[in-house]
Amino acid sequence: MNGGDRKIFLDTNVLVFANIEEAPLHTLALTALQEHEQAGTEVWISRQVLREYLATLSRPQTFTPPISPEKLALQIRAFIARFQIADDIASQ
């Protein structure tokens, strides 16, 4: 892959799958994300994706029990540092 000026937007499910080892498609999602990052692709998420990530993993899933608020907060901070964030606020 040649990243160059390529950009991708991560859906909530991809973010969940890539970060939760027990999640379905974990290896596939994690590998794809790592390949994009290694290729220099700009990886984007939105604040909505972060909210959905919190909502999803703060309650039981078929593949994981709820994750503690403290651990989720650490993960969100790491995502904000790692990815580009598309704000929900319209340009003026």
C-alpha cells in the first residue's frame, strides 16, 4: 500500500473489533488498521464514533463484558492522540 495522500474513516465497528481481542474479526480489523498506519494513510474518526464506542463497550456484548469507565477513558484519550478527529460542528 502507498499511503501518500490517502485518508480513511473508521466506523465504530472497526474500532471496536480492532481494540477488543475477543471481538469477531479482531485480527482482520487490527491488521487492516496497522497496514494503513504503516503505509502513512491518514486515519480519521469522529466524535460520534467515540460516543458510539463508549456506548457499545460500556454495556455487555456477546464477546465481552462491560469495560470499566476508567479503561474506556484511557482508550478514548489514546484514540484522540492517535487518529485525526472530524468534529461534528459545521464550518461557519
